[in-house]
Amino acid sequence: GPCDVPIASSVVPSYQRASRHWSKLDTMVETNKPKNGRYMKVSGGIFLYQRQSYIFLSILQQLTTAKKGGRIRVCETGFGAGHSAALFLSASDNVDVITFDKFDRPYQIPAVRFLQESFGTNRIQYIKGNTCNTVPAYFSKEQQNKEILCDFMHASSQCPTDLYDLTTMATVPKVGIITATAMNSLYDKDVYFGSPKAQWLNLRSKGCVTQTTCWKEDSKQLHKSYVFAKNGTKMDHHFCIGINTGKCTAAAAAAA
């Protein structure tokens, strides 16, 4: 299935390209972050997860090949410091990103500007505000004009409904890929399978997502502190990828 992802040789230069941008983003964060307070530490990021990065790049490159030169749109919640957006944009020149975040950290808008300068102003669009509100508002507005299409959806913000909102509100092509941030357990209560209200569990039970495939990242010891874990913490994180069936979107409901 589409989640059985062979790692093509083209992934390596794309990953290296992303890594160069990650290094510059890290410098930007250090330059712009406050010396104390809420945002003195980065929350984390896809740069910590090489397996997830390689798989995402492979999927995006396969999607661009399938579209034969057409544009691929990634819709993500949780811009953070821009590492995931840089990865997506590095996959192919045909990938565009729309990213939702509060953008209230001092390094975030400079990071967006940097990515726009690096990849092209039109290739990354940002929506500012609480994603619990901005995601539904944006897709409700855009769907009236039937303009928005999300080929690849990635939820990584702290809003407990983002994964559900992206899956059910975005218009999807024949094969739309849904992903979420890596977690220390697939049984966490908000994102994956740890409670009756867990978003992925709900989406799968309703037929919104199919062909779920989950991976474990290689164990890693952190060498600096992040919001989610301190320096020296051993990480054993997991993540999942699935196919958005489109059965739960507003368009599907209207056609029913």
C-alpha cells in the first residue's frame, strides 16, 4: 500500500538540504529567543527523528511523481521553529506548505521569512492564531470556494483536535496522507490510541483513516534540553502514518 515506503536514493540529498536549513534555523532560534521565560527552549522537532524524516521525504517524492509535475500541498499545524516545514519544502520544488501556529515566539516570523527567502515566497503560507480556531475557520472559508486541497497533512501542535480537524475539513485527493507528531507512546490519550477520545483511534473507527502504519524511532539520548524533555533523557518515540479516505470530509457529507 502507499504506506509501504521504499527509501529512494533521492531522499538523501533532500535530507541533506533540509539539514543545512535546520542548522540555519537553529542559529536563528539562538539569536532571537529570550534568555528566560516560556520560549527559552525549543519544543522539539522533526530534526530529532531521522526515520520519520526519511519516510516523509519518500512519500512526498512519490506524490510529486504521481502528479507528474503538479503541485503538492502540505498542511501542517505546529510550525515550531520551522524544521518540519523546511523538510517538506526540501522534498521537491513542487511541494508547497501551509502552516498553522500561534506564531507568538520571537524566532518564528524570522524563521518563516528565512524559508520564504530560501524556497520562494509563494511556497510557504502561514496562518497565525490558536490552531483549534484557525484550522476550522480557514477550511470553512476556503471550502466555500473549493480551493484548498491537502495532499499531506501533519499535525504537531498542542491543540487536541488538530489531527481530527485536518482529516475531516481539508479536501483530499484520491490518496491523501495523514501524519502526526512522534510521541513517547502510541497509547497517549490525545493523539493516537490511549483513550476513547484519542484522535487517531476515533478517525480509524469512523473510517476516516485507513492503512495505518506505525514505526518506532531508534532510541536516542538528548544532548540538550527541550520543552518536552531535559538534557540526557533517553527517547523512545513512535509515530504513525495513514491514508485519509476522504469519507469524513465536508464534501463527502454534502454528497451523502
